[in-house]
Amino acid sequence: MDINSSNRVGQNIRKTGFLIVLFYLLIVLIMKFLEVNNWFGYSFSGLSSDIFAPPSIEHLCGTDRLGRDVCFRTLQGSSLAIEVVFLAIFFALILGLPLGLLSGYFGGVFDKLLSLIMDTIFSIPVILLSVVVAFVLGKGILNAALALCIVYSPQYFRLIRNQTILVKSETYVEAARVSGADLKTIIFKYILPNVITPLPIVLTLNAADAVLVLGSLGFLGLGVPADIPEWGSDLNLALAALPTGIWWTAFFPGLAMFFLVLGLSFIGEELESIFEK
């Protein structure tokens, strides 16, 4: 494959990823609008008297064991996944980025202590750590976001710290320091813009991973309360019905999770290839 063909493939992958993610963001806006206007009535699950009804014109994705519309629940699960994952990544970024900057710039005991804490957290498997933190914090949207934040913040700390250590010894930083620039100017003008370039790659790949971790927490009953539609908990409830041939209650939430992870992964992988060039 020549360079032009490779570039076209990369552009198509990136466009596909962005379109998928934009579609999910549109779903979030629509669901929030309908929720604010109480379009779903007293329940956000689309209740029906038809229990385990197969996909039809009336219920495009069928209904579950309580007669709830699977399509509505899957769309609302999309809104929840985007909300929790983006909150988690935002919290992890605002925690890991400044700590990484300060640790890499000052070094010494402060750097050793922070590095020890972050390396310890980073060494624990993601699923295990998220399960323990979610169990301690309890169920809830904010608690689920905080559990994922604790899981991913060491990655941003390590990335920014290592980049800061490299950049602070550059000639232009030394020149700024000699010329009398204050600490704030050195960090925010000369160091920060040069250490955040890899962040978009890590952000998108972590977001894709966080979707799966959130689904795992929901599957284990540790994510959000049971009355809130969530892909992982819906997949758990669908397991009992699978042997009886009721496939739609598991298929559509799983499909929604797959495409969101795929879109975010496409963006992350393509951004990585661009930065490597």
C-alpha cells in the first residue's frame, strides 16, 4: 500500500470514528431534552404490558422482562455512558495533569512521593481497582465517575511528569529561567504547551476503555442505581433470558457499547499514527 492510499485509509478511519462519536453525542442531547421535558412520563424506561416482546414496529428493539422498551433503555444507556465517561476522564485530567507538571518540574522528595503513590495505583489491574473503589464509594453517577477517575489519573500523571522532565531541560526553558521569568510563566507558557501534545491520544483511548469498565461495573451491580438504564446492568439482567431464545435484551445494549468503543478507538488509533509521523 502506497503512502497516499495509507493516508486515505487513515482519514476514512478518523472520519468514521468522529461520525460515530458525534452520533452518540447527538443521542445524549436528544435524551436530555426529552428527559427535561418529561417526555417519558413518570418512568424513563418506556413501560409496556408486553413482557419479552420481540422486535416489532411498536417496539423496534423489543421489550425486556418488565415490559420496558429495549430501544429506549439502550438510548438512555448511551446518554449515561457518555456522561459518566466524560466526567471521569475530565476529573482524571484535572487531577493528573497539574500533579504531573509540578512533580516533573520540582523533582525531589515531592516527586518521589507522588510517583510512588501513582505507580502503586497504576500497578493494580484496572477492573480490580475500579471494582474496589466503586464498592467503597457506593452506587451513583458521580461515584462511578470518581471510581474511573482514580483508575485513569495515574496515566495522565505519568505521561505529563515524564514529558515535563524532558522539556524543562530544553534550551528555551533555561533561557526563560535565566532571563528572570517567574514560575507561572515558565510552567504555563514554555512547558505546558509542549507536554500536552500526546494527551488527545490517551484521552480517546482511555475513554474507549472506560466505557468497557463502566459496563463491567454495571454488570457486577456496582455502577449506578438499578432504576437508571445502563448497558452493563441490562446485559446482566438479559443473561437469564438468553437460553430461552430471547436475544434482543442483550444484543442491542451490547451493540451500542461495541460501536461507542469502536468509534473512540478509531479516533485514538488514528491520532496516534498522526503524532508518530
